[in-house]
Amino acid sequence: MSASNLLLREGHRLIQIGVALFLFSALEGFFVHAMTVPRLGLSVHTLSGLEGVILIALGLVWPRLQFGIVAARIAFWFFVYSTFATLLPYVLAAIWGAGNSIIPLAAGSARGTPLQETILNVILMTAAPTVLISLVLILWGLRLRSDGRDTTTQSNAASSIGNASASVRDGE
């Protein structure tokens, strides 16, 4: 598989995951009041919606990245992992009534067992380096080509405009 095909495929997957997070956020919103810590339930609702927006935007940008296959896969999987490694502890903390040790603003005084707090800490701590590595790679992938032009060529843009104009003229 070529790098450009991989980037298109991964971009599409990011958009799908983003929409799935919107669906999760919408459904989870019905259960905020039933969570052990409703404030954490609201945080889950808001965080999953925000992550959905980020993933959709990133999915639209993804095919423009100047990446090889290895860098694309690392950036993609690290970003997806960090998305869920950030969201999962909030979900668990809302259900368990835990989280004061790592997310005190959202959890308030809710403190779980030492094992629960350790699980939340470990998962959240692994999210930070993976998102940072992914974001550095993405920023690097957004560089201009060596000839100083953006990743989308004028011929591709002109071709797309020409195809759209022809479709309109033909009544499609």
C-alpha cells in the first residue's frame, strides 16, 4: 500500500472514530445523572464530544500530511490510543466514584480504592507521551514540500474543479 493510500484510509478511519465518539457522547448524556459522580459523567460527555471534533478535523487534514508509512502508522495509532486512554479513565472514574488522585477538578472528593486510583493513574499517564509524540509527528507532517508548495497540487485542485463543473453542466 502506498503512503498516500494509507493516509487516505487512516484519515477516513479518524473521521469514523470521531463520529462514533459523537454517538457515544449523545448516548452517554442520557446516563450522566445515574453515574456515581455525575460531574465526572458530564466530563465524559464533554470530553468525548471534543475528542470527536478533534478526530474529524484531523481526519480531514490527514491525507495532506507528508508522511512515510511508518511515521503515518505511529502518528495514527498513538493518537487513537491517547484519545481512548484519556477518555477511558474518566468513564471508569465516573462509574467507580473515583479519580481524585489524578483528575481532582472533575472528581472532586470522589476517591476510589487504591487499585482503582492506580489504574486511572497508569492509563492517563500513558496517554500523555503518546499524544505528544503523535502531535510532533503531525506537525512535522504538515511541513511544505521541498519546492515550497503545499501538499495539494494546483493540478489536483484544478482537476477537481473541472470535474465538479462538468457534473453541474451535465445535470448530475
